[in-house]
Amino acid sequence: MKVAHVADIHWGLGYPGPTPFARHTDITIAADLVANQIIKANCDVTLVAGDLFKDANVFINRASQEITTAVAWLRKLTEHMPVVVISGTPSHDAVAAYRIIKEMRIPRLYIATTPEIITIGSAAIVCVPGMNRSNFANSDEYKGKSASEIHQAMTEQITALCMGARANMNTPIKILMAHLTAEGADKGFDDLKMQHEPILKKEAMAGYDLVCLGHIHRPQQIPGVPAYYPGSIERLSFRDEGIKTGFYIHDFDDVAHIAGAISTYITIPARGYFSMNFSGDEAHLLCGPDINFGPALEDKIKYNIVRVKYECTDEQAKLINPNRIRQALYNAGAYYVTEIKPVVTKTTRTRAQEATAEITPVEALGIYCNLMGIAEVAELTERTKSIMEEVEA
């Protein structure tokens, strides 16, 4: 049995880009590549581990477009195999959107917005959608409790649910699919944000042949258990900068799956994010009318979403034109420039002390070049001397 495992597609409009629709199109292209690969691999089932959408609360015209796009993708897959989808984080996935899709009664499409077990062939799939903390916090039992107490109670409920379901399963292959933060996961930049979330403990995952996870956008296997995050199929913010994009295919041996599935990560090409940072010593590279980033940087700029941060003195800031930087980035092939941000430091003015009648214009030029980080000091001073000699002659 071959199991395709996708998560965190995040279809939606309004991502930073040249148009509100641009990133939605990027996601759709990536999703189509994923579907083609899954179909080509002759997978027996596709599991979508939550966050099919970007935003839960949107206007009807936007919601209808996002649902229509997602449904077309799901139909493409269900023509070849069953597809099981769970809802994800409540702020991303509106249960109402999944109700609409359910009402379409698409053959071989299974949607779980509450915990349930779905059997596909020789596999039983325990579905644990993203949990709504507000429902817990507003219940009579937990009203007035602290955030840590609520998250602990949610963690205990998840553990009991997963262990109880596993104990009652008698199919050859036992799969857990959940949209949660798993114990032992590398959360990357989201570590602080996720530290107070309910946890899918390793004891809850133990005993399953495969655990298909969603929620964390960093492809990985959880140490010590057959649990995997595929990450997203498209980079969605600068937090995803440098992160792989794709999905997993978990292949169980038809004769004996005792050793578990062979899990293969399939990389999908995606648009990149690139942060450019210039220190104070490099700020002079952004001065002047002609800005040249060079081949190495241009390779990272091309087709990607770019932001720039540069440190400079207040004197250098007068010579740096953000619009000129933006145009240079687009000339280098940037797909979209999100921001150009200066970090300006005050300089101690030396003019009153040094640039006086006691020093020559050539010496004053040398002080200015050093202040502005201009490397061609010797060449400029020699040219200045020549001009002054011509004038004096």
C-alpha cells in the first residue's frame, strides 16, 4: 500500500506579491505538480493533514474562489484514489468550508473535522484534526483555568484518544493523521509561538505503523517514532526561507509491512524567499546611480521574493535611494520586493574640528571618503589634485 502524505497547502489570496492573486497561483501550480507526482506513483490513498486554506474568516467571493480551486485539486486526485482530509488550525481552516465540500458528495473523498476512524483498504486511519482552544477555554470545566492548564488538559485528551483508538484497531496497517505539534519536533522559528500549544506525545504515537502530521512547515521525521511532517508544498513567508517544499510517499510492503513503511520525500520546486542584509561596511555598495549585486547574489534574487535591510550612517542615508535599490532588484529578476529597510546610526560630525581652513580640500575629501566607505580614495584624491593644479595654473 502506497500512502501519499501532503499538508499545509494554505490556499488563499492576499499573500505579499505583485498582485493579490499571484501567490494563490503559485500554490495552485505547486499543488498540480504534487497531484501529478502522486498519480504517477500509483499511490493507493492520499492523506491531507490539515490547513488546506490560509484564512478561516474571509468574504464570500474570496472563499468561493479558494474552495473552487481546492475542490478541483481534490477531484483530480479522487479520480485515481481515495483522499482523506482533516481540518487544521481553526484560524486557517473554517469548518464551514469543509461542510460545503462535503455537501458536494465527491466519490472517494473523506473529510474529518472531528476525531474519527476511516478505513481505506487494509489501513485504518485515526483522524485527529486541529483542536480549537477557545472551545476548551469557554467550557464550564475549564473556564477560569490558565493557558498552561488548558493546554495540559488538551494534551491529555489527545493522548487518551490516540491510545484508545489504537487499542481497538484490528487492521493490518494502523495510521494516525493529526494536525498538531508533536513531541520532539523541530519547530524552527515557530518554537516560541508553539510552546504553549497542546502536544501530541510520543506515547500517543507509539504502536502506529505510520503517523502523518501537519502544522509545522519543516519537513522531518520525529526521532524514535514513524512520524513525519512533510511541510508545505509552497514557501509562504520569510519563515520558510531556505526550507524544502514537497510531500512524502510512504510505501508499505504488500506481503509483510512489519518493518514499517519506506518513506520517501518528494521535493517540489517552489518560489523562494531571500533576505539581503548589508552591514555598515557594505552600505556604500548601495550608493550611487548604478547598483550591481553581482552574479552570486543575482542567482538568489532571480524569481524570488526579496527584502533588504541595510545599516548606514545618517550621512550615507542621504546618498542611498530605496527606489533605486528596488529597481535594481527587479532588474536582477526579483519576483517581488517586500521591503527595503534602513537602520540608520548617527555619526559624530568632524566637520567643525577637521574640515576647517587648517586642512586642504584634498584632505577634506579623504575624510569624506573614509566616512562614506568609498574605497577609491587614492584615485579620487589624485584626480582632485590634478583639477586643482589646472585651476590654479
